[in-house]
Amino acid sequence: QVQLQESGPGLVKPSQTLSLTCTVSGGSISSNASFWTWIRQPAGKGLEWIGRLYTGGTTNYNPSLKSRVTISLDASENQFSLKLTSVTAADTAVYYCARAPLGSYSDYWGQGALVTVSS
Amino acid sequence: SYVLTQPPSVSVAPGQTASMTCGGNKIGNKNVHWYQQMPGQAPALVIYYDKDRPSGIPERFSGSNSGNTATLTISRVEAGDEADYYCQVWDSNNDRVVFGGGTKLTVL
């Protein structure tokens, strides 16, 4: 059973960089045909896809966030990470990491990490 | 960019059938996936590739997709089905995942 767990600071100051890590257990992050994904959800609102990383290195990002987002992978630690630069209050949300086999649907999700952007 | 439209809310009595729609331009040509999100929890996949159910999802959950509308149907609705439901597709023109705005299912 694959499990994912987000970790990182729960409070980030405006204009700084939000950094989160997702640790994968119960399976190798280098599994064939898996995309590793970040999704966020502001309080009381819907889901917003941030981007995904294929184990081969290919990335896709939400065009609305592309200039500020980097998703990277550390196979040795079985982790992947999210960096979002120049954050504002609008980036306050619960951030989820998820696995997307074949890059289509997301079948395993982390429990979510609340990140608040505030001075 | 591709847009998915879901009704904000659907209400149904226990034991009845709930149908939640997801509208999009020629969505019938895309693969649609559905997620259930209970309050305070992460979303969980309930239907993938229009109509397939992951292991552990009851047969009461079914999906269909044709034309400009995909539908998630829950038969014999139970109180425990009360949740937010989101549809999702891959927008191949922009290489991105798109979610619908979500439908809150209320069991009366």
C-alpha cells in the first residue's frame, strides 16, 4: 500500500518561498509510468492542480503558477518536493501530494499540509 | 483553457439516487475521474476512466460520459455519502489537469 506524507513549514512570510516535501512509502518513487503531483485547496474552496513530475524528469505545471513553481524528485530519499516562490496570502491553502499512475487520475494522496502565508 | 462545470449542490433523500454532472466541451472525448472529499480529509478516488471503480468502492457508485456531460451516480444513497465530489480531466491542449468546482452532496 503506497502512502504519501507532506512535510514542511506551516507558516511562510509574504514574498518568500514555500517549500514542501512529500515522502513516499510502500513503493518506489521511481516506479514506471508514475507521475508525482501537487494539488492545493484554499479553505472552503475547490481543488487546484499545481503540477506534476514524471520519474523520467518531465514536468508539467499549471500555467497560472508556472513562473513560480518547481517540482523536483530525490529518488535516493524516495521523496519529491514543491517550491513556490514569491508567495502571497492567495497561496494560503492545504497542499496535497499525490501519485498519478499513467499521469491520469490520482490514486494515492497525502493527508495534506496547511500552509499559511502571513507576516 | 478547458473548463469543467459542476452544480454547487445536490440534495437527495436516503435510499434515493443522486446524480452529479460535470459539464465540459466535448468531455465525452476525454477520460473523466471523480473524487469524494469528506470534511477535513484528502480527496479519494471513486471513479476513474469514466466508469471504473477502484477496489473498495461500492457498486452503488457508477459513472458515465458522453457528449458534453459526464455524470457520477450514487444509488441507494446513505448518510455516509455526504461529501464534496470533484470531477477531473487532463487538458491535452494545455498539458494540465483540470478540476471541476465541486458539488456538495447533502443527504436529507
